[in-house]
Amino acid sequence: MVLFGCKSKLKTREMGAYTFKTSCIGELENKLLVSSWGQGKTKEECEKAALKKAVKDIIFKGILDGNTNCQKPPILATPDAERKLSQFFEEFFGANGQYQNYATIYNEPRSQSHSKKIRKLDRVLNLSLEFQILVDRAGLVKLLSNKNSNN
């Protein structure tokens, strides 16, 4: 048996399909301060995507990267929690969803690197920005423990 391999010459962060992990920076004002990335065509789209990603990661994956003093397990550790509460989460993460009540941009973007610089008519079509986000994890725990106990 003969195996061949090839390696991309692009650095990992230059590749458009690369997903950046949400990582813990610290705790501030009884809230979790995390670093999260968002992708979009504008800064505003990136902000919303980063907020949504931070909240989703805290709920379903936990925060396992970054500062070890504030790493947290997922709020809903049940593998099918998102499916069981799908109607609630569709609304919660919708365009004007409640997730925005639990997370705020703490600071301006920490870096403004373009993810896979695709140009069309001199405009960048995809942008990746990193934000520091303050998340009310305790509020999410309270909200979701009520939702989870009702099902």
C-alpha cells in the first residue's frame, strides 16, 4: 500500500474554513470575559457572529482554552440538549434573539485579519475579527436550568 500526502502552503489562520476557538481571558464583574471570533462581510456582522459563537460555546461546548483559572464546562452537557430544545434555541439565537441580553462586546476588535482574502470588485467578501466579549454565564445557567427542567 502506498500513501501520499500533501500539505497546504497556506498558514492555518489564512484559510477561510478555519474556525477559531473561544477562549477564556478572565472573570470580570461576576461575568466571564472570553475571546471569540466572528466572520462576516462587515464589522457589525462579525460582532453578532462572535457574540452568538461565544454564547453557543459556553452553553454547548464549555470554555476549555485560555486562562486555566476560568475554564468552564458546558452549561448543557447532554449531547442532544440543542435538539430537545430546538424551538427555544431557534428563537434564542435568532436575528433579535435573547442571546444578545447575555453577552456584550467588551472591547474593540483585538485583530483585524482577513480570512481568506477573496476579492470581488475591490471588496473583501469575508472578514474575521476577534472580540473580547463579556458573558453573563450565571444568567445563562439560571435561564437554561429553568428551560431544561420544564422538558
